[in-house]
Amino acid sequence: MTTEREVAMSLLPGAASRVVRAVDRLQDDEWSAPSLLPGWSRAHVVAHLALNAEALARCLRGVVSDEADHQPRTMYDSDEQRDHDIANLAGASAGDLRDRLLAGTTIFEEAVDAIPEVRWEERIERTPGGRTMRLGSLPGMRVRELEIHEVDLDAGYTASDWSQAFTELLLDAMSKRVSSSAFELRPLDSTRTWVFGSADAEYPVPVVTGPAADAGWWLTGRPPPDTLHCSHGELPTIEGW
């Protein structure tokens, strides 16, 4: 049986290459243009992707480093530091941003390759004392960052360009989030069904239908495409990703 990590690892090279090509196509005046993320320019999105790769590599290296090296095992020192670093790097030149993104991609790949198979079930903290994550989930996290934020760049790549393999990986991840609304997702272009929230057997839950990729986009907290429909009327409320 193919694991989530194996699927993510098979998708990572293509996703990383597409993002780098998209960044290479940006002209000087396009870096400062708004992305699809409120308050963030395209430069902010690229800065985030570069720093996210570095953060993931940092915690992976911390797992296999000697304790005497005092290598951090968390992704970030704090959320405030993360936000500050993104804002600071977003002000760099286009060339520096591109180089940082490319270097981050490389060090993340090297960090993944250094993890022994027996250690993928270990857990690390996102920030000191914060929520924990299984090491085996990190390749999936990275491919989601790449695919979703390439759409956020608003540079020609859209959710409809996502592969079926990535879309279903995304829906699997989104279905694990705590949801205040109980509903089922039955994409029209997939044979699978996803259940969100805690369903009450006494009452039928709403059923959301539409293209799988559009559903994945909506489930990350983005505006819902008009291709999605709910059996109970309005679509359930989704929190930001």
C-alpha cells in the first residue's frame, strides 16, 4: 500500500520545479503585485516558500543531529519570528529571493534523504511547546505549500491544474482538520468520499459536490468557486488554513 509520504515524495520534484519556473517568469514590476493572499505581494509568497523549506529542513536536521550540536528540532522559534522573517525577506531583490527559494528546495531534499526509515514516525514541534507533527507528514506539508501557494502567486497556475493525485492528497489532509461543521464531500470527478466533522447518525449531513480541485481550494479557506454545491443550501463555513 502506498503511503501518504510516498505519494507526497513522488509529487515534490514536479511541484518544486514548477514553482521555480513560475518565479523565473516574473518580471521586475510583477514581484510587488498583490498575490491572492490578502496583504501579501508575490514577493511575500516566494519568501514564505523559501523560509518554509528552510524551517522544515531545520527540524529534520535536528532529529538526526548529535545532541551536542544543539540543533533546533522545531520549525520556528516563534510565530512572531516567522512573520518577521517573511516580511524582511520579501523586501529582498528578485534575484536573492529566487536564489533563496532554490537553495531552500535543495536543503529540504537533503534533509529528507538523511532521515532513516525507522524515524519517520517520530514527532517534532512546530514552535517550542506548540503543536506536534509526525515527521512522515512533512513531505505532504511541503507539497501542499508548493501547490497551493503557486496558485496564490496568481501567475497563470490555478487549482484546476492540480493533478488528481495531489488533489486527493490535499483532501485527505483537509479532512483531518477539526471542523465545526459536519458534512460529506463527494467530488464529481473522484470515486472517493470524504467526511468532515462528527456526523450524527440521526440526521443526514449536508453533501457537498463539485470538482475535487475546487473543493480542495475551498477547504483551505479560500473563496468557494461557484462550481461547488451543497445539498442543504449554503456551503459549510471553513476556517482559514
